[in-house]
Amino acid sequence: MRRHGAVAAALAVLLLSAAAAQADEVTSEINKALAAYDKKDLKGAASALDTAATLIRQQETAEWKALLPGPLPGWNAEAPEGSAISPALFGGALTVSRRYVKGKNTVTVSFVANAPMVQALTQFLTGGFGVMLGAGKLEIIAGRRFLYSKNDNSYESVVAKTVLVKVEGNPTTHKAALRRYIDAIEFAAVKRLGS
């Protein structure tokens, strides 16, 4: 038991060091931008600010990946994937996902955050419009509204009006497995990070 605690403590120190190093890179790029701006080098200032913004989006992506649930008993999980799109492209977005496998069954949990389209989807997914248009069935899971699509074998919900949560299975995956993965999501943490 002590060994696990020591390993966890070492891992925490390593992660904090990596975050601090990246934060220093962000500060360094911002300082480069200020220096370039002082010299009237607008192109250099913009480039350094773009680099700083990219580094910040990478940090955000890492935070979101950490919110993806671990594998349920009997399931294996692939490494989380994620990407952040600059606000200059379609208003920006941050997406993370993780795939889980158990025999022939697969489940993918994904979050889409910081995307203007999520706000537009809020009424469609949870306000009843999706149901009225035949896109799926409204289901309440642990007090949260989800649109279930039988065609996609997926549940979708919006958290804090800013985060799209999707839990999707392949055709052989039963809805009960999808619901167990929904239960494994820490929605309070998703809401906190999405706000």
C-alpha cells in the first residue's frame, strides 16, 4: 500500500513539474510577444502570441482528457485522444475522446467544449426539438437529460450550455453499457471545467 502511495506521489510531482514547465513556456512566449511588439515587430508579436495560445489550448486539452472515465471492470481503455482548434476556425473547439473495448463491444466517450455550435445544440438535444424532429428519444439519467439515438446507439447531453457529452457504442453494445459509462462520468467536474 505504501508503495502505491509513493508511486502516486511521484506521478503527481512529475505531472505538476510538466505543467509548470509548460506554463513557463507560455510565459516565455508572451514575453517574446511583448518584446517584439515593443520593437514594432507585429508579425513576430502575433506569432509568439499564437504559440502561447496553442500551448494554453494543449493544457486545456490535457485537463479535459483527465475527466474521461477509466475503464469499467472487464473493459480495456485506449489512450485518450484530443485536439484543440483555434477560434479563428469556425469559432474554435476542443475535443477529447476515449475508446473502451470489451470483446466485440466498444464504447466511446467524448467531450466537445469551447465550441459555439454546442450552445446551438442545447435546445435540440435537451429541449425537445431533437425528439420532435425524430432524431431520438429523450431519457433522464441521474437527473440529466440525454437524447438517445437508436441509429447511432448513442447518448448526447449538454453540460453547462458549453460542453457536449457523447457516449456512443457500436451496434453490438447494449444500452446498459452506455449508461454505465454515463454513470462513470464526473459531471460536476465537467461542469466546473466547462464554466
